[in-house]
Amino acid sequence: MAGYSCENCALRAKYDKNPRSLLGRIWRWHAGWCPGWKRYITSLPEDERIALAERYDLKK
């Protein structure tokens, strides 16, 4: 997981605080196609990946 800043992303924090905010919605849109986010989420253990997928309503 070294090298991924997705865990500490400021836009992700905005989404966590208020998903309906403009920056939160931009992050959610961005996470849908971002190759860095996809590498980050696939590098996580299975249980964490499932928890994130449920939290952010992702397909994986």
C-alpha cells in the first residue's frame, strides 16, 4: 500500500464528511474511473476491500 495517497485524500475526506457536497461528488465521480484508486482498493485485504465497496457503493 505504500505510495498510495488515497487513504489520506482530502477530497475523500470531504466525501466522508458530506457526500452531497460539490467536492464530495467530484471525488465519487473521480473514484469511479481513477486507476490509482483501483490499484489502491485492489491492494487492500479482502475484508477491507469489501467494507470500502459497501461504504462507497462500488461494484467491486
